Amino acid sequence: MARYTDHDQLAAEALQIAEDVRELAPLAIYQRLAAQCARDPERMAQVIMCLSAWLDPDTPVGALIARAEAITEARAPMPRAVVA
């Protein structure tokens, strides 16, 4: 695997994830992202880094949680990791 240098494409992919989180079922997004991470972890690491760079680290965690809950409040709950 190689580092991806098309930053416009990585940014477009990150924006698509942000849109999908607001429009699609959480389980569908979760499954798609999990599959993409398994298939191309380096590319997805760059997409995650892009999303992280856009996030204001000074925003209180409570405000971030409230935003996530507002986006997903009318949807099914996110899948939780099962620890065996």
C-alpha cells in the first residue's frame, strides 16, 4: 500500500462520509467504513486524519457529543463493540 497524494480526492471522500452520516442509516455507514478500513487501511487513515484536521480540538467534548446525538437522534443506535 502506498500513501495517497490526491488530497482533493481524500477531502472529497471525507466530506462524503460527513454527508452520509447525516443521511444514511448508521449501520450501513458503519459496515461500509469497516469494510473500507479493512480493504485499504492506509487510505482510510488519511481520510480520518483529514476529518480530524477539520475538527476544532478546542470544542468541548460535550458539544461534540451533542452534535453527534442531534445528527443521529432519529436513527437506530450505533453498533457497539463486543468484547469477548
